[in-house]
Amino acid sequence: MHDLAALEADGVTATFVASTEFVAATDAQARALGFAAVPAVYVAHPIQDRTDAEMAALADEALPRVLAAVTRGSSES
């Protein structure tokens, strides 16, 4: 989260991906750092026991949200 805050402060669009288990923790840390503008992309929890195919499916599902997050405010399509 500290890295994201630094990137955003430097004008670099940032986001992060985490599992839904960490929504409250990431919200709290963002508030503590004084920024909540970085969009998060959350995927289903848990992660550690997933097969490669399940991980690929999670990534495929999350990709449009990741792309939307990192291109927010962009004038390019």
C-alpha cells in the first residue's frame, strides 16, 4: 500500500489485486495512509489451494477490472 501511495503521488496510476478476505484490512490501511483513491480489484478467497486452472480463471475474470483501474482517467481507449 505504501508503494501504491508513492506511485499515485508521483502521478503513476496504480491498483492492486487481493482476495476478498482483505477488503477491511486494505480499506483501513488506505485510510491510515490518508488516501483511498487507488481502486482495488478483489478476487474470490481463498487463493492458496487453487489449481493452476482455477487461478487462470480468476485472473481472466479480474483482468477487465484491472485494466479499467489502471487506465482510469486515460484519454486513450
